[in-house]
Amino acid sequence: MTNENSVIKAIKDAGGPSRAAAKLRVSSRTISNWQAQGYVPNYYRAEELAALVNVPIETLRKPS
């Protein structure tokens, strides 16, 4: 699974972009950017999203 698919799946599992944004206290535009980029650039937010949907944080971060 690619990171892009992982981010999109995590957002979907969190209840969709609007709910994920509310739960993570970020804007819907931020969620949209993460989906377009295919990763969550902010470690703290990636950690929160990973905990919210119970996935490894590495799947949401930019590959090295």
C-alpha cells in the first residue's frame, strides 16, 4: 500500500475529511493538502491521526 492510499484510508476511517479535521483540530484544507501530498508533514498531527485510526505512524509520514 502506498502512503497516499494510507493517508486517504486513514482519513476515511476517521469519518471523512470534515470529521477528521474536527477531531484533529485542523482545517479541512489541511486534510485536503495531506491527501494531495500523500503524507502528513507534521509529526504531531501524523501521530494523532495514527492513534485515532490505529495505524502505524510510518504509514502516514513521507518516505525517506
